[in-house]
Amino acid sequence: MKLPKIVSQGLQAYGRIAYPIVRGATEPILRQVFSTHPEGLEHVPRKGPAIITPNHLGLVDPLFVALAVPRQIIFIGKAEYWDAWQSRWLMEIAGGIPVNRDDSVKAHGSLQAGTEVLQRGDLLCLFPEGTRSPDGRLFKGKTGAARMALEVGCPVIPCGLIGTEKVLPKGSTIPKRTRVKVRFGPPMHVPKQARVDAHLLRVFTDALMQEIAKLTGQTYRHRYSYQKKMGSVDAPVAATFGG
């Protein structure tokens, strides 16, 4: 159930003020606790639209991406975060965009909302795998980031997270002190030809996942993560990350 529009707008307005304050107070502490020092931050533009695309290992992934980048980031997250009031108000403050992975129409609406964020000149974060890795490997990415980047004409920034799955393992309620790395790669641009050849969106996304794998050192599996969770048979890894 969504919050009333006036309440949602109020929380988001408050979030624009609170975000830099909370980040400024929290970032030094977490950097010390988790020995986190962002690498490649020069690849993230200081202004203008861009999409950050990290791998997805743990619940705390958005937190470490947000603390690494000195700009406010709007996150696209799974709709389940809006189901409970405990997390819904926080996502509203952060200006988050819910995506329903089981409804293609609603999922398209989420991508349209993300496009509008980019058209305002803001920074967007989208996890291309769509869900957390079930076994630590990197899985096939979805083409949503490529579609939005093509529409707006903005760069896509590959991002690699290392160690975040150890901070709050499944079943844990207390964070564990461990080393976390956040790495950003050079910006990538979707070829304009993708407007008339949609297959190029798939080719670009596969190349993006390859760059993320270089940043993290993860083993890449050329199939979607949800297929692994359902126990489907491993698909062969294409040498070019295509198909």
C-alpha cells in the first residue's frame, strides 16, 4: 500500500535535505569500521545524469554505494521494500523507485520513473542482476539500465562491490566488521544504433556485466540469477558474454 501522495512528497522533500547530512555524518564512521576507500571515483560525473550499475551481493549494497559517492543517488529497488511501513518510509525519504519484478507493466513504469530522474540531471543506481546473487557469482544482467541510458543519452558506470555479503549474512541481525571495497569503472555508452537494433541493448548489457566482473573478480554465469534460485541447469558461458 502506497503512502498518501502529500505524505510521500513531504518525505522526499525532507530527504533532499537530510540525505547529505546523514551521509556526511555516517561516511567517516563506516569508512573506518569497514576500511572502505572507493576506487575509481573519478569515473562518476560530478554533475549531470548517469546510471551506476553495481553487482548485488547483500542487503547493505545500496548503503555502501551511497556512502562512496558524494552526490545524492536515487535507487531503483524491489517493491517488497514498500510493503512494510518500517522500510517504506525510509525508501520514500531516499526518493527510491519501487520495481515489481512479477508485473511487466509495473516494471516498465519503474523504468519510466527512472528515466525521468535522469532527465532531471540526477544520479540513478540500478542493480542489473535484479536480485542478490545466491552463491557469490555474477549473473546475467537485465537491459533496463541500457534502455534508460539510450533514452536519455547518459553514461552507464560499472560498479563492483566486494565483501558486502559478509557485513550482514542471511539470518544475522548485527553487522559484522569486515573489509568492503567499492570500485567504479570507466563510463560506458549505449550505441545509438540500438534505437533501431534492440539486440544491441543485450550486447551492451553483456559487455557491462563483463566490466563489472573485472572490477569484482567474480565468476560470471550467463544466465539470470532467479534461474539459479529455481535450480535450473547451468547454461554455458559465452566467450563474448553475448546472446
